[in-house]
Amino acid sequence: MFDAPRKDEFTQGSVFSCSYAEDYPETSAYGLVITARCDAVQDKAPIFSYIPVVPLEDWILCDGANIAMDRIHADCLNTLRNHLKDASLSDSLLETKTVHEIYESHFKPKENDRAWSTRCIKIRGSIDTYVRNLQLRAPSSSREERRLHLVANASKIDAVVKELSGNRLNGFYLLRDMPLLSGTTANCVALLREIHHIPTKLARDIVGGLTREEWDARSESSLRCPRFIASDDLAAPIAKLKSPWIEHVMQNFTMLFARIGVNDNDFAEIKESLSIIGLG
């Protein structure tokens, strides 16, 4: 999937270290250049655009977890609506009352009722999952708490990973065994919805290798990239995404922003138009 970077080359498919990823402030991120090859080769690009790339284990506890928890939230809401329906209550209560208020008013009095005692235990469990999921969906939540929550809801995160593995998860692309600055390799995820850029002059510096010390001495705090995290000490090209994967990434990237929405055709009308041959 990857080749070693070519000397003095910075073009579409180039992967460089110490880039910026908005929701990953403590993660060593990489940048995948998406600027057209012709513009890069002919020196026509005033800036180079890139999309961030982060290690899979960091992605799974951030964006991946958010996707899984949004699905958990939807399931919890559906379960709570069913509990309300079983109790002949309107699900609009969920829009005007907290889940705890609903339980205290409508279910707690039934806890000692033999017909409802087991059901009340299930309802409390659904409420606990719903509330806990909301708490952990907040950006400030602990990575370890998120991890444990995902372990407890393994089917949801497994579904997300399966979609990512097949590159069917909109906005994300799995990059297998990508070389890292440390010299090792790791599965990583490209964040297709997040586009950043760097000036061409800075790109040339990165091609030659820009150290943390050199960058700190410049005091260019207005630029988000390069960003040195933890032991990161060099912003430089570390790999190049090969064909056909770079084309596939660009296809997925383009589809995010080039979709045209039109009204669905009416099935009944189309069916009726076939009546002339007796199939309407």
C-alpha cells in the first residue's frame, strides 16, 4: 500500500509526519497530501492541501467511539420508547422530561408489583446505559472510560470497525500498515472530511526535514502545522501511498463533496406507466 518517499518529492499521496488533526490534540498525526500531482510537479501550488491521518487505536476512541455511541443512543431511545408504549405512555415524555423523572413518576411506584418488578429492573438498566452513553459522548470524557464502555457494547464497535475495514464508513479511510515516524508500521485512518493546508515554502522545508528545534526557533505560532507531540522531533515525508489506493482515497474524498441530490422517482407513477403492456 505504501512506498518509501522519493527524494525532494511532495505531491498527491505523500505522507508526512507532525501534521494537525483538530479532534486529536494529544495524538501524533500525519498528513496525506491531496493537491493534484500536476500542480505539485509544475510548482503551481501556492499551498498544499492535506487530510489528517491518525493511528487506528486513537481513532477508535475518538471518532470511532462517537459513531458507535450515536448508534447506542439511538438503540437506547428506541428501547425506552418501547417501555413507555408497554406502559401505555406517550414517547413524547422523552422530549419534556428527563429519563429519571419519567421513571420516578411512572415506574418506581410499580416496583413492588409482581407483574412489573422484572420489567422495572430492565427499564433501570436501559436508563443507566442511556445516561452513561450521553456522559461519555461528551468530548471531555476519559479515554479509558470510553474504552470500557465500548468493551461493554462490543457489537456496536465491531460493526463500526467492519464498515471501516470495507471502506464503507463515510468520511474515513483505512490505511493498512502505514509507516510511522518511529520506524514501525500501524493501521491508520484518514479523516476525509477534515482538510488543512500548508504554504508551499513550508512544504519545501518539510521535504528537507524540519526539526522541532528549528520550528520552535521560528515562533510561527499562527500555523497549526507542523505540530510536535510528545517525542515527535521531525516533520518530514515518511511514505507515499501507492496506486490504486491513492486514487481510491481521492474517489472517496470527492464523493463526500460532489453528491447531487434529486427527488426520488414515484414508484406508483412508474408502475402505472407500464399499464400499456399490462404490467401496471
